[in-house]
Amino acid sequence: MWEILDNAVDEFLADEADRIVVTLHKDGKSLTVQDNGRGIPEETVDQIFVPFFTTKRTGSGIGLSLSRQIMTAHRGEIVVESGAGGTTASLLF
């Protein structure tokens, strides 16, 4: 969860209209993190969970890969949808 929030914050452009919305759904089985940023480039979105892949100057590329492994170990998953209007990451428990 922290990695997803951290990545959303890192992509903001210091625009007052930037926002992150975290929603815990009533069913208790999912949580979404949604931002209204630039979105993840189409050629990159398929690689964000690959170990050691990063687009950050100081990133290690471990955070999202480890997050996915933890979710999978607990029979959950992380689903990411991204486009020009922002990115939504859903943690499905």
C-alpha cells in the first residue's frame, strides 16, 4: 500500500489540482488508490511489477514487485489501470 501511495505522490507536478483518493470498499475485500496524474505510459505499465524495473533516478525497482508478491502470498492481487486521466491501483483481498 505504501509503495502505491508513494509512487502516486512522486508523479505529481506541484499542481493544486493534484489529488489522491484512497477508498476502502464496504465489502472489506478491496482498497483502491486513485490519482489524477499523468498516468503511466502504455509501454511502461506492463513492466511496473518486474523486479528491479524503475523509472526513478533513485529507485530500486523492488517496492511494487515485493508488494505484488505479498498480495499473492495472501491470495490477493494488485490490479493497475492507467491512462491520461490518472492511475487506479486496486488491492483485492
